[in-house]
Amino acid sequence: MRDTPWQPLAARLRPSSLDEYVGQQHLLARGRPLREALENGQLHSMILWGPPGVGKTTLARLMCSACDARFLALSAVLSGVKEIRAAIEEAQFYRQSGQRTVLFVDEVHRFNKSQQDAFLPHVEDGTLIFIGATTENPSFELNQALLSRARVYVLKSLAPEDLQGLLQHACNDARGLAERDARFTDTELKAIAHAADGDARRALNLLELAADLAEAGDGTLGEAGLAEVLQGSLRRFDKGGDDFYDQISALHKSVRGSDPDAALYWLCRMLDGGADPYYLARRIIRMAWEDIGLADPRALQIANDAAQTYERLGKPEGELALGQAVIYLAVAAKSNAGYNAYNAARAFVAKDSSREVPVHLRNAPTKLMKELGYGHAYRYAHDEPHAYAAGERYLPEDMPEPRWYQPVPRGLEIKIGDKLVFLRKLDKEAGKG
């Protein structure tokens, strides 16, 4: 018979002590500062930063219980100024009797600046101990004033072996599935743990679904049942947060680092997680320009062709083109010479004055302009030996040669570099260099 069937499995198995808590040993192992502070009742304001389902709310409740404090919870998604004011007034009331209050704010990054500021004086005067939970980088999403008054702890995704142990515990615990007619193999639990992708809540929800399917039959899950449980199970991927930017960074750096397998892995991770393929196609084109450039111009063509292929074929056929594009970019000769040259030129122009165009380079569409010397003495390069007007100057007269573009000794830029050396030799012979 089920224990409180209306309550989700994850809620029924919520740990009641730190010893039951799964994961985060880098914070909670014996001898670690946070564990020591909690066991000594030295609770302080903090921000718990980590992905969903790693135990931020549970840890806050356990800390509050360990330090014999009252626990108040707000959700930044559902609460506003009225709820904040009521929580502070309640904390002030109990403070008069000497009882400490922990105010836990879930998704604290969703509060605006003024709402976050409302907590500051009450944290400072000891009215409440503030614990905020967030899946977003606090450096970007929280006010510096609030951050300066709270210590940030980073919670990590749970390891597959931790999740598998949690699932086994759920199967054996009376609060979990021990009294239900559902049996699972180690292989099935391992598959569920893997599909949960570091999220304990998700793992337990999948296990509860598996139990429902098993009980609908002979009590076992089987391959078909397992496939049904895991279907549509995507890896964790936040389309605008740190996971997103970390993964696109890993993809770009894998291409730059000439590792085709790593590039494919991160591309597939993002596609599997629901990233916009059109965004990925734009980033792949950017990689071709930034990290390969003129060392292999075919890389840009392949990147553009892959983007166009995806536009025509869509998902999933077009994803193959993106995959082959990152492979080619990863193995192509690398050069950031053009990228560096462009950035240097932009920086120079932004700081420099507006220099005059040399008279011999100016357009001369009218008789007056010709009389003023516009275009006079301009040498048409195609009429010169090697189609190069040796000694001709194209920069403003008072501007030194910047030499921004420095080809690398790789790919096509080897030949480009050789040609520039040859042309500069001609300039020197003509008296320019």
C-alpha cells in the first residue's frame, strides 16, 4: 500500500538530516567549513547556486533545522513586495523572543533590484538570515550589495553513481517504493540515473513513472517500459544561462583546438538539449572567420553551405551538415591573423583623428576635381609588372605602415605570406620600403 499517494516521491524522500543528504561532499563532508559551521550552529546568509534538482531547497531546510531556527520560504516567481514585507514582519516578531529566522528565497534571481534591496537592512541588523537559491550566475543576476552580505556556495550536478544509490534507496525505503509491487534491475536503475542528468528530483520522478508502468503489468519494467520512461528525456540545458554559454564556449574552443571529436560532442550535446540550430549555424560561421580565416577559405564556404543546408532540410537531416562543418573546421589549418588585423585596425581608427585621403587616391568625377589634382599620378596596378604598382602608397601621408595583418605559417596563408614578402621587396627596390 502506498504512503501518502498524493505526495510526489521526491517530497516523501526529502532528507531529514545532513547524513541522508546526497551529493555536495565538497561542501558537506566532515571537516568542510560549511559542515563545521552548521554543526556548530553558526548559520550565516548565503547564496546557493547550482542547477535544478541538486538539493538547494533541501539543504536550506536542513541547515535551518540543524541550527534550531524558524524557516520561512518565498518563491521569487510567485512573491512580490507584499509577501516580502509580511515575511520580514514575521521575522521581526519572533526576533523579540530571541528566535532566529531563516528566510529562504527560491529563484532569487527573478527578484528585481528594488526587491533584492529590501532584504539588505534586515540582513545587516540580524532580523533574518537570508538564503537565496538560484540556477543563474549570481555575479550577473544579483545585486552586488546583496552578494557582499552573503557567501556564495556552488552546488554541483549529482554524479550518476549518487543518483543510482538514491534510486536504490527509494526502492527499499518504506516512504518510497518498498511497499509497492514494482521491481527494477540494476541496469534499469542505472539507465534512469543516467537519463536524469544530475537532477535528483528528475531521477525520482522517472522512477515513480517506472513504478506505475511496472505495476500495470507483472511488476517488472522490461526494455519496452524503460524506453517509454526515458523517451523525450533531454539533457539539462538552459537556453539562456550558464550551461548554454559554457557549452557554446566548449564547442568553439574544441574547434579552435583542432579536436573534431570534442567539437562533435559539444555540438550534439547542444542539439540534444534543444539549442536553436540556426544559432549554432551562425556561431559555426563565426568560428570559420575568427579561427581559420584565410588559412583555409574553404572552411567559410563549408560553414555557409551547412547553414543553408539546414535552412532547406531542417531537423534532423540538416543537423548532419552542421556536424560535418564542425569536423572540417576542427581539422582545418588555423589562423587568427585576419581577426587580429581587423581588431587592431578598428581600435586604431576609433582613437585616431580623421586623416585626409591622399590626393592621388581621390575620385575625380568633375573637371574641377581633376584641376585640383584629384586622382593625379595614380598608377593603375594592372598596367604594372606583376600587376603591382611598386612603391605606390595607399595610406594617409602622415600615417606609418601599421603591418596589422601578419599571416601565419599554416595553410593558404603560407602562400599569402610569401607574396607579401615579395611585394615588399619590390617596394624596397622602388624606394618605398
